[in-house]
Amino acid sequence: MRKIKVAVVGCGVIGPLHVECYKMHKNVEIAWLCDLDVAKARKLADGAGAATQITDNAADIFNDPRVDAVSICTDHASHAPLVEAALKAGKSVLCEKALAQNPAALKKMMVAVAKYPDVVMSGVFQHRFDPINREVKKILEEGLFGTLLTAGVQVRCYRSDEYYKADPWRGTIKYEGGSVLINQAIHYIDQLLWIAGGFESVVGATANITHKGVIETEDTAAAVLRLKNGAIGIIEATCSSNIDWETTIALHGSAGALEIRNDKVAKIDFKDKKVEARVARRLEKVIAPKAAKSGKTYYGSGHPAQIADFVEAVAKGRAPFVSAESAAETAAAVFAIYKAAAIAASRLRAEG
């Protein structure tokens, strides 16, 4: 593959992980690092490569004809304008979640994606690359669960008041678009929808239970979805838990049930015990690759694989595994939950 010159915009929490993953590829050169706080870019540049330039203005990157691709690792509200500018400049884009903070921004982004179909655009949903999730998806597609009845995700984690106060965009409607659903839970909502095949309709409820006066959005939420395959989807999420981090995905069908908690099998029960044994052996053989050093434990091990896919897509001019359209569908699901919850809350107020 030819040498790919990349840039990373946003050098805070997730930016270093993108740099580490790009450095795994001999055919990739990190040409630019950008952050409004130049000190963060400068610090990250120390290990990025001798040729790496730093800036606090993303326009410098978009105006550089050498740059092939850009990772967008900034706050939610800046994603859409940065993606639009990058695509207009002919740069391929890998954008962190959520693609946008509200439906209007997402629509603008997707208009730009449609306008530049020859430019690679992907959204980060690294859990689609986790071997165990891919195996569970295969098991479902093979019909081993029988008729799928329910598919659910639980996200239980803790985020302190200090976490939200440290970055003024967090927990705001204007800049983050929400809290636990659009930030922590969105990866697992994507996991559910990707494995089960998408949703048709949703009802939901959100609440700010323990972060009143600190954030203006939800710290706890639940939703029920009508999935495209006819099953019922259930989402439960909170960032006010005494549990630091725990995620569960559960599939329950007429012929079998399976729960994966923190990427490990927590429950397996099939009517046909021979099928159960085969499924168990398949899942036992799944070995997760080593996670990147810069990532947090709950990021999983999928970032290196997704960035490898993105690099290859840019080099070969092919579609990425996670398309912009697919990533947008997950963002749209989160927005649908927020809308349904707002409508339900308004109805309750009117009735009260």
C-alpha cells in the first residue's frame, strides 16, 4: 500500500489512541496534530514522528494537499462542521462518536457525505470489530436462537460531578446533545442494532437523578425498541451507578439465550444442549486482540482493527466496514430515544 498521510484533530482523551493505532502501520505518516490547546498537540507530537506538524487551526490541515485522511476526535458539536470541511477538501474522514449532537447537525453532515461519495467516510464504532461480537452476530444470523424475542443492552457506569465540570461542553444540550445515552451507552446501542439488524420505532424515558445542578441532560435512561426483525429491544443506561463500568448484551430467542457481560460469556442456555455446547465452544475459541495502550479498558480492543480497516479503505479507495450511513443510523436511534422521552414527559406534565 502507498504511504498514507493522516492528521488527528483533537488531542485530548481519544486522540492519543488514534495516534497509537496509526503508528502501528508502516505505510502511515502522521502529518499533523491539531488542538485548540496547542500544548496538548505538542505533547502528543513527541511520539508521533519527526515530520509531524502541530496547529490550533484545522484549516491548516484541510489546506495541506499532502494530507489524505483525518481523524476527528473533538467534542460532539464540532464534528459536523469539521467533517464537512474535511470532505470538501477531499480528505477521507474517521469521526469519533457521536457523529453529531443533534438531528440537524447530523443531517448537514450526511448531506456533505452524499455530496462527496468518492471520499472515504467512517464513524468510530470499534465494538463491531470485537471478535466476540462478530461471533454472536454470526450465531444469530445462523438462526441458532430460533425466533429472536428480545435483545437488550445494559450500561452501568459512574461519572462524577467533577467529570462534567472539567469540560464545559459535557452534559449540555447544545454541545453534547445529552449525556449517558449519547456518550457512554451509544457504543452498546450500536452493538445491539448492528447485531440485531436495526430498529423501526422507539419509546423511552430519561432522567437526571444524581447530577442535578451539574448537567442539564440525563444521567439515567431506558428505552424499548421495535426491532426490524420483529423482536423487542431494551436499553438501560446510567452513569450514576455504584458500579464503575459494566456492560451487558443479552439475546433471548425461542431456542436459546445468551448474555455477554464485559466481553465475557455470563449466561448460555439453549434448548438443544448439543447446540449449546457448540455455541459455547465457538465463544471459548474467540480471542480478543491486545488492546492499545492509550485506550481505557472499557474501550475494548477494536480501535486498532477499525483504524486498520480505515487505512486500507483510504489506500484502496474502497468502502469502510463502518459506513457513515451506518454510524448515522445509531446516532439517529439515540435522537429518537431523546425525542420519545421528551414527548412522554410533556404528555405526563399535561396530564398532571
